[in-house]
Amino acid sequence: MQRPFETPVIPARRRTGPLLAALAAGLVMGGVGFGAAWALTGGSGGEGGPAADARAACDVLERFGESRYAEEGPAGEAALNRWGAAQALSASAAAGDERYEPLAEALRKSHHRVLSTFGFDARAKKDLERARGICADL
């Protein structure tokens, strides 16, 4: 006697998409809240204000080597992160005090030039040196 054809029952899959989306949204909202609290409490002056951000940008920029920017591995990754940190800190300083806008502008110009040429050409290096000169005067 033959058994009728049975369709195998596939167990129900757990849907992790909504859970991951909620987790990501929570992290973003937490980051925004933390950033807003930091800006409201430390971004207006004193040790945590724009001057500190500008000094930190310059400290990071001092350790950045554009020759290592395109390297594979940890040295290249560190260079990339240092450059990004210097840009972010200079932008934060400029947002809090317009005196730091030339530093942020020099790093922005260098960044845009590297993105358009895929490397540090003479103009990108010139803007980077301008930023370093501004740092020397701080």
C-alpha cells in the first residue's frame, strides 16, 4: 500500500529583520541624544568647547601621514581614521566658534580633492599643509 504524498512541513523562521531594525534605530537615537547632550553641556566653552576640539583635531592631524592613507591593513586604516577624526573635530570646533572655520575649511577642501582624484595630489597636500599651518598658530 502506498502512502499519499506528504509535503514536508518547514518550520517557521524567526524574523530578525524587525528586531535588527529596532536595534539600529535605538542605537542611532541614543547616539543623537548623546551628541545633543554633549553639545549642550560641553560645546559652549571651557575645557570641552571649541578650543579643545580644535586642539584635538590638530593633535590627530599631527599623527596623520598622507603617505599611509592608501596602505592596506592596520596602518592604512589608522591613517584613514585619523584623517576623518581631524575633519570631524575641526568641524565641531568651527560649529562652536567661527575662529576655527579656516581649519575646518582647509581639511574639507583637502578631503574633497582626495575624493575627486582618489589620492593626495599637490592641491590636496597644499590644503593639508594649510591646515597644519593653522594648527601651528593655535
